[in-house]
Amino acid sequence: MAPTQELEALNRIVDEHADVEVEPKYSSPSARLIVKRSETIGAKPPLVIRRFQDRVLGSRGPGDTGHRNRIARDFHGADYNELNQQQQDGVDDLLGKVWSPAGTTKYLKKGLSFGEAYELLIQSFGAQGDSKLAPEIKQGLIDFRNGLEKDMHDAAKDAGFINQYSQADKALRGAVDRKGERQLPEYPKDHQVGMAVPEGGSNCDKCAHLVAPQKCDDKKFIEWNGSSQIPAKTSRYCCDFFKSRR
């Protein structure tokens, strides 16, 4: 559990600026690659990516299909056709309240807000722990999360609250570190913390934890790996603890 005081401080700043528009300049390309790769392997994109696309691209599909899916994903964590009848009735009822022939409410309009981006950022951490996801999809989620953090940073900067947000985020991370809560997570048996990746995306060469040609200084990676030695070419290797250089 994160330190309560610091978490509440960060959440207050997010709430105060929840309606600030976020331009998904860095996160959208990663989301598109995840969708494309998921289609190639015959899998459904992670829920967090589907919810992200609902906002960035708008509700999609014939008739009200897109709106129903968006509501179902937000409130039930599944597509509309995966819900039971009672849940579908609830979605239909809610859709009737947020849609009208004259237009839709703000909730269904295309666009990504700072509050929504923050929620999706948090959800992306949990999504990566899904043992059913292919390794390349998990790596894609790391790229997506890093991109979303950059997009949020730019939005906060443009809206004039970057100092507040950065300080609160840094305070929370520092408090968590002091409490010793950033320990190696409990992973499923088939989870790969570090893995070979294609060149061009996130990799050790682009990571702030690279301190020598083949050395990583991240404590969690060292704990998992057994040493600081990176076991592959740094341009083709990455792990869950990647931190982009800025």
C-alpha cells in the first residue's frame, strides 16, 4: 500500500486538473502496435488499451455498439457481448441517460483528459501482470505506459501545473522507497521480468538505469537477475523496471 498522505496529495492535484486535455502523442503509437500485434496472434487487446482507444479514437462500431462497449468496459471490465443480461440492461439504461439525438454528453465524446490518463496509467501496471499476455504485448504495455507518462508531463507543463504534479509524484515515489515497498513483486511463474525485444522500442540503451555498457543499477532488476550484468545486447533487451531517460 502506498503512503496515504503522499497519495492523497497527488490525487488532489490530478482531481484539480482532471479536465485538462492530454494529447496522446507518445502513447498512441504504442497502443496501435499493441492492437495490431493482438490481431496478428488472434487475441483481444488488453482492456486498458481498449479503454484508451475508446477515448482517443472515439466510440467505434455500427449503431450504438461502440457506446455500449465503452460503458461496459468502464463499469464491468468487459465488452458488452461478454456481459450477462442484467448487466447489459444496466448498460443500456445508462446509455439512454448519456446519449440524445442532439448529441452525447461529455463522457462519450472523443478525447483524453488528464484524469482519465492517470486512471489508465495506474491500470496499465496491473495489466502487465496478466500471465495470459504474450511477452511482446507485455513489452508493448511498458512502451505505452512510458508514452502516457510523457503525454501527461507535456499536458501538465502546457497547463501550468507541472511543478505541482512533478513534486507530488516525486514525493510519493520517495515515500514508497523509504517504506521499503518497492520490493520485487510476486510474479506468475511464466512471467518474464526481462526479455529480448525488437530494436526501436524501449531497451536498456534508452534506460536511466544503464550505468555501464552491460550494467544495470536498478535494485529490483539485480534482485531478480542475481547480478547487475545485463544478459543480452542492450539494444535488444528490456525489463519491467525500464525508466526512460529525459
